[in-house]
Amino acid sequence: MRTLTPRLVEARYKDGYTIWIRFADGVSGDVNLQSELWGEVFEPLKNLSEFRKFKVDEELQTLVWPNGADFAPEFLYSKLQPGYTLEKPPKSGVA
């Protein structure tokens, strides 16, 4: 388990609906997002020319598309690290 949100720092198109991604902690690999492209905002990305327009948003630190679609960095990280879960940071101060 981790208490910090993963930070996506690099992404490259591979082929089809597969993107190679790298996180700040060094975790990297290919993710195929074809089965995740459902719902109103993701439907246009089924067109490969639209899908390939992704970029890494420096502020959000995840993949985003011009139409407003994005994937949470935690979701993408879990695709590479199946046992990953994000836990809440401990409360500071006296309990």
C-alpha cells in the first residue's frame, strides 16, 4: 500500500490501444486501454486517430486527451502493479 498518489512522468504510443507509461518511482510498462474505452467521454477514443492524441498532463500527472478524457494515475499504476492500493495518509496530531 502507498500513501502518495503515483506521478506519471512519461508516456509513448505503442500500437493499437497500448501506451507505454513510466511513473516517477520507476515503475513502467505497457497498458492496453481498449477495454476501458466506454462511456460518453471515452467513446470518441475508440477512433485510433483520437486515441493517439493523449499527453501527460504535468499538473494532473496522468494521461489526458483533448476531449477532456483522462485516467486516474492510481488506476494506471494498478494496471502495472496489480496489488497496488492507495491508503489514506495517517492523521497528524494526537488521536
